Amino acid sequence: MSTTSNNDSHDSHDNTEIGNAGSADGFRCGYIAIVGRPNVGKSTLMNVLIGAKVSITSRKAQTTRHRITGIQTRVDAQFIYVDTPGFQTRHANALNKTLNKTVSNTLTSSDVILFLVEAGTFGPADQQVLDLLPKNVPVVLVINKSDRIKDKAVLMPFAQKIAALRDFTAIVPVSAKMRFQVDALENEIKRHLPENPPIFGPDDITDRSEKFLAAEIVREKVFRLLGDELPYTSTVIIEQFQQEGNLRRIFCAILVERDTHKSMIIGNKGARLKEISTQSRLDMEKLFGGPVYLEIWVKVKSGWADNEAGLRAYGYE
């Protein structure tokens, strides 16, 4: 795996050496924002588009908290996907205000926007995201989970209902999970990318460091294994990340707000924490391409999600 980052990266890339990724002559390169209400499949879609797991997925809504960049380089184009947090309409704490600012900044600096909705479902939360989209950026309506609609005849009126709300450049039904119509979506995106030389190297798949990705993997396992039991306000910080040859030694802490949350994560005789650790380690080894030694602690730090200075310290911008 090759990541590229200005800091914390243990496998960084010199972006001046593009290799055979292409030149500016006819080559297209640009930023694509993936937006939608929480839990419509934004992270899953980005992972499928770039062919690697760089953004965490969970049935629990609102798991993506950072602006995650995933990179896919083809012979004639480089797609730089930005998976944004779902726009937060509940709980006006410092964390959610920071997340909403991230979404807004991403939208205005993108070349193309993918507006994701779930097939057959369009509610007030979807409308709120649609209202945020800038008028001067091409927007593709992506109807995800379309494989779940057994009667395909209902998809057309559903798409027409949403299309009446805005002038979309295209409407593409997909199933990110089943890889249905993903190539068609990529071709549609490419049409709207500006002619530019590639920004990243041909092997780069993200601009995030391995340290960042390790924290995200652990956070995904926490949310996946605890579901709705654990409140939204828990996070993961990497306290040490050391590389010795091909081996990565990673020491991290899961931050929670209460002692009861801590005991939830640890589980009976430590069984749940062990499962989080095992699943995290296996995912890291697959992504980093080498062995990982992982130690995880659970720490109680009340009020971290409503403290702006603390949020910056934990990497939320």
C-alpha cells in the first residue's frame, strides 16, 4: 500500500515522480466529493471506487468524522474522492459543528459532487444535504442500494421526483455493495473532471497516514461490535506508532465519556476488547501489507466531544 501525507506517514510518496500515470495532455484529474445524509453508503462507495478500504463502514450512522481522501489512478484519469462526514442535524455540540464545517468546505472546493440517496427513500435529512450543495459545481445523483428494490419500475418515478428538485448533470442507480453500475458511475464522473496532470503518484490510494488509518480501523470495530449500545461520542487516538522493518508496533487508546462505556467495550472478562483488537490487527495487516503488533487500552475522558481545543488535539479540524 502507498499512502501519501505531509505528516505521520510511514510510507510516503514523492509526488513529483508520477511515473507513467499520464501527462496533462488529455489527462483528467480532479476532486470528487461524496455527500449524503448519514448511513446512505458513502464510505462503502468510496472504498469500492478506489478498490481498497480507506474509509470506515458501519451500520451505525455518523461513523465518518474526517475528510477522507481516496485516490484511484487510471491510464487517462486520476479520481480523488473525498468521503465527507454525513451532515449533522442533531446535537449542536462542538464535534458536530466541526463536522458540518468540514462538509461545507469540501463542497465548495470540489470539481464534481456525488449526491448519494438510498433507493426508495428521500426524507427531510436528504433535502437538508441537497440544499447545501453549491450551484456552480456539477452534481451527479447517485441512487445507492438500488439492488434492494425488487420492482425496478418504481425506481424511475423515484428518480424523477428527486430530479425535479435540482438540475443534476446525471442520474446513476448503483449498488456499492454489489458493485452494480460502479463503472458507469466512474465514466460519468470522468466526463466532468478538468484536464490536469495527476496530483498523486500512480500507487497512492490515500493522502492519509498509516497512523490515521490505524485509528480509523479500531474505531470502525468499536462501532461495528457495539452497535447502538455505545454513544456516538467515543474516539480512538494512537499513542505510539513504531515501524521496525516490516513490523508495525501500534499502541492506541479508545476514549469514552463514562466508566459504563469503558466496561461495555472491555466486555465479559475482556472478550469484547480482545475481539476489537483481533479484527483491527487483521485489517491493518491486510492494508499495510505486513505484520502488526497492536495494544489497545480504554480510557475515560468526559466532555472530550464538546471541547474545541480538545477536538483539534484529537485531529478534528
